[in-house]
Amino acid sequence: MNRRGSLWVVMLFVAVALLAGCHGDPNVRKQKYLESGKRYSAESKYKEAAIQFQNALKIDKNYPDAHYELAQAYVHLGQFSAAYGELARTVALQPTNYKARIDLGNLLLAGGKIDDAQAQANAVMAAQPNNPDVHAMLGAIAAKRGQKDQALNELHRALELDPNRAAFHEDLALLQAGDPTKTSSVEDELKKAVALDPKSVNAKLLLAAFYAKSSRWQEAEKTSWDAVATDPKSLSARESLTRIILKQGDQPRAEQVLRQASKDLADDPQGVRILADYYAGSGQMDKAKAEFASLSAKYPKNISVQKGYIRVLLEVKDYATAQKVVTELMKKNAKDPEVAGLNGIVLLNNGKASDAVNALMDATKNFPKDAFLQYWLGKAALSKGDSDLAEKSLRQAADLNPSRLDAEEELARIAAQRGDMNLLSDVADKTIAAAPRFPGGYVWRSLVEVSRNSPDKAEADLKTAMSVAPQSPQAYLELGKIRFTQKRFPEGVALLEQALQYDPNSVVAVRLLVSYDLYQKQPDKALARLNAQIDKSPKNSGLYDLLAQLQIQNKNLDQAAATAQKAIQLNPNDGEAVVLFAQIQVQRGQVANAIGAWEQWSKAHPNDAGSYAILGTLEEARGDIGKAETYYKKSLQIQPEQALAANNLAYRMLENGENADVALTLAQTARRAMPNSPKTADTLAWAYYHKGTYAFARDLLEDAVKADPDSAAMQYHLGMVYSKLSDKSSAVVHLKKAVSLAPDSPTAKDAKAALQGLG
């Protein structure tokens, strides 16, 4: 080989060696990933950029530049929690990165962490007192603290240092916007922002909003169109334009704009559904459903569209279609907490309350400000029997979306069931403030006023409810109740009958009218009224429940059993009908039939803790104590605070000489849930007796015996407590009473033995 050829070979080997060295050098590799990520960011491809920055961090986890750039990508992707983590890491690795400190401070401020934001501002000020960005941030911090003068001073200082920063002019305009004397200044500042940064969509949208607030509609619309032209892919620009057109009362043109936006933003997961979201947000649910159905078919891989479709389907109670869509979505997205939460709502509809609560709790942890998910978590918790979780979630739903009246309705129901007038008053006031044309708020407030013995105020609220909604049956019903308590029966009857005109299915109104007929000693009229109402609403199981009760009172047990069965056929979820049927069977001496009815109910409602508690009482009634305890425990597994099961299991444990501490806890649980029940008072007192706390036991039993003087067991228990308190005469009185009430019972035998022991 000649000399020239040898030289080329040497150069080739050197080049290969250099390339190999570059490829193997981690500093070079991480720098390449960083530069690649920056190029993607410049093209607004933030997902791809984030991947490249993450690749750089795999090579060097302490690479501050990559952490900072990744934070910026996360901000553009709306992943602010992740962005916060990356900025915090950047500052920890590179304390002199003052840009990162300012970004971190602004993110902290947006999250409400004012003191933490102040700490970042202070660090920058100490090193760079003439940094305009830190003065802008100090202005924002002062504004958050209500220190407007200081905020203005800081913003003016920022503008002195950098008068050509469009964002500073925007901030100054926003700060002055609440002052009517600064109207012209606000407009000037926003125009300056637009002129300084013609590509700023935000500046144009702020100017459009200013014009709209001043009813300068032509200018507002023109500026919004300019914002759309500046960035045709901006979702916020399309939304702003639509709002301005709608405020001018031109709904058809607004829909045209949204329909075009949906086509133009087809590659934006949220943008493509802009028209469907408008329909849903404005209560046009049929149109929303149709639009989402079309989008779902057209974009089957767009998860955002599928989620929106499911939400609308659930709102319109089309659970069958919702289940199909969510089942398909779960196949590849089961780990997505929002998808799992939507699936939880479907599970709830299928009677799986516990699974629904678990899925929705995970979803709301990830999306705590999602009123829709919070509402359904509340519904699931109610179904499971967890009223505390239900109240918390429903309150959050109502606070996040005050127009979510269904959340307020559920809260009102919880308050009424508990007799919690403070909660009901709060719900009523918030509802009236949010929706003054909704009758429910006034009706709920009237219930509070009745409980506080203010019938005049209650009547005024009910009349307001009637004026805003003349066909509101609940207002007539509640005023009818007031008239009954005032013994103004003819007026009450007229109001209740009017309530039935507007709601033929109002079982409460029928119950009151039938009760009044019976009070008037007109049973035939009561029966005729009830049958006439059944003719009007033949599929209302509640009316058949009333008929069965009337037949039981008339000793027509065969007819009552058939009627209760009819109610169950009409509505398999009618628990009252099942209770009535079981009651009839017990009266007939056919406990096995009653147990059979409840077993069938429990199979259809496996998460109904109450049904297992009732089965326990029925098994106990026929002497199968072991099976009864099994049912009580099953009930408490589903709902740890199920009062009937807790009470009866506690009593059985005490009778069997089992752990008195566990029995006491169960008895206390039952008493909290049923504070007015003599049975829970008796069980708790008996637990105190076994624990040697006789004074507490005596006080409870004295009240229980007053409420139920014919209970041999309670008389026996009180006698035993008095014997322990060395009050022999009182003990003898109550023990003898126990014997006389049930002379041939085991209780009488125990009482006689106790009397002999007293001498």
C-alpha cells in the first residue's frame, strides 16, 4: 500500500474511534436528547419533547437543564403537579437558576401556596433585585393578599425594568379592571399588550372580554376572530368567540362556530368535542347525546370523546349504552382512574355499591375538583350505607358546581333522614342563592322552619315555591301537612289533592289523605280513594304497599299478602313491600315464608346490609340463633354501622357470655344510629350492666321502660340493675313486673331466681 493509501486508512480508524467515543460519552448523549427535546418544544410537540427530556434524565438523573425543560413541557401539557416536581428538583440542584425559581413561585401561587411563593421571590430578589419577572411575581403575591397598592407598585416597577413585556401590561390591566375609574387605562394596557405581542392569543382574548363587558359587541367579536386567526388551533379562542356570540342572542350562529371548531380541532382530544360539550353544558342533553354518539363512532380511539359520551349517557340515565361504551374503554384503559370511575358508576347501577365506591374514591383522588365524579361517589356511598362519606362528597359536588341541584337534593334527603335541621338549612340557603327559581330550596327551608316552630315563615316559603313553580307538588304537599297540624283539615285535604293532580304518584299525599279518612271513621272512603289512585297510577308499587297496610288493619291477611306480592312484582326493589309480606307471613305463623322472601331479596341485593339484619331477626324468631348471628355478622361486614344488626348481635353476645367489650362497642354503634329506640337503650344498658357501670345502665333503662312498659326483658334488666345498686325495693318491683308480663318465659324464670336471691 502506498503512503497516501496508508494515510487514509489511519484517518478512517481515527474517525471511527472518535465517533465511538462520542457515542459512548454520556454527557454527549444527554446533551443530544436535551437539544432534540428543545426542537420538539419549539414545534409545540410537547409529548415528544417530554420523552426526550426523560431520556436525558435516564442518563443523568441530576441534570438540571433537563429537569427544567421537562417542567416546561409538563406545563404545556397541563400536568402541573408533575411540573411542580421538576421545578422543585431543578431549584434543589441549581439554586442559582432564578428563572426556575420564578416559574416555581408562580406555580406555587397558582396553587394557593402564597408563603412558599414568597420564599422563592425573596431568594430571587436577594440576588437579582432588578429582575422584572420577580417584581411581576411580587405584584401577583400582593394581589393575592389583597394588597392592591403594593401590587400596583410592583407591576409598575416591572414595567420600568421591561416596558415591552406584553404579559406585564396584561397583568396591570387585570389588576385595574375592578376600578371603574381606570376603564380607559385597562383598554390602553390591553391594546399595548396586543401591539407588543401580536401572536399572543391571551392578550386578544382579554381585550375581547373587556369589550364584551362594556357591551361593545362588534369590537369584542372582531377581536375574538383575530385571536382565532392568530392561533386556529386555540380552543380558548373558539370558546371566547362562542360566548360573545351567545351573549348577543345568536344561538344558531354560535352553534355554527362550534361545529366548525369541532372540525378544525379534530386532532385535539378536547377540541373535537367542543360542540357536544356546549350542548351538555347548556342542558340540551338529547343533542349532546346525539353529537357524542356521532363523535364516538367517528373517533373510536379518542379517549376524551369516549369519556364525554359516557358522562352524557349517565346523565340521561341510558345505563345500557353507557355500560357498552365503558366496557370497551376499560379493555385498554382500566388503569385510567377517570375511566375506572366511570365504570364505577355503571357498577353502582348494577347493584355493586362497594366496588363502585372503591373505583370512585380512586377517581376523585386524582380529580378532586370533578363535580360529576364527586356527585356519583356520594350516590355510591349512600347506596353502601356510608352517609358520612356521602355527605362529604355531595357537599364537594355542590360547592364545585352550585348549579348541580341533584347534589343538593341528595344532601336534603340525607338531612331529612337524620333530622339534621342545620344541614338542611345550609342546603336550602345555598340552593336558593344558586337557583332562586328552583322550588326545592324554599320547600327545604320550610321544613327547617316547621321544626323550629315557625309555621308562618314556612308558609311564606312554600307560597314562594308555588309562585316560582306553580305545578310543584312538594310545596302543596308540605303546606297540606301544615294545615293538618293546624287542624284546618278541609284546606289540608284540598292542598293534598292538588299535590296529587301534579304528581299522581305521591304516596305521601295519598297516605295522609287515607289516614284522614280513617280518622274520620270512613274506612270505605279510604279504600275507595286508594283504589281510585291505583287506577290512575297502576304501576306505583308504593300505592299497593298502602293498600296492603290497610288490608292488614282490616285483618284481611290473604288479600294483604296478594297485594304485597303485586307490589314486589311491579318493583322488585320495593323494600317496604318485602317487609309487609314478611310481616304478614309472621302473623300467619309462617316464618319460613317470610325468610324465603328476604332470602330472595338478599340474592337480588347482595350489598343490602339491612336485608341480612332482618333475616337475622327472623332466624332468631324461629330459634336458629347460630344462623341469626351469621346473618348479623354478614350485615356488619357490608355496613359496619347497621343499627339493627349491631344491636341484636350485641345482645346475643351478652346473653352468650361472650366478649363484653365487643358487645359494648356494637351496642354503642346501634345507639348512635337509633338514639330514640328503647331497644337500643336496653341493649346498651345491658352491656353497661355486664361491664359494671350500673348508674349508666339505670338511666338508660328508666327511659326505655317508660317508652315500652310492657317489655318483660327490659323490666328484668332494670330489676337486675337496681339489685346491683342495692335498691332492693325497686329491684323487686321490676322483677315481679317481668314475671307478670311473661309468666311462662325464660325471662320470668330468671326473674324468679333473682327474686329468691334477694330473699
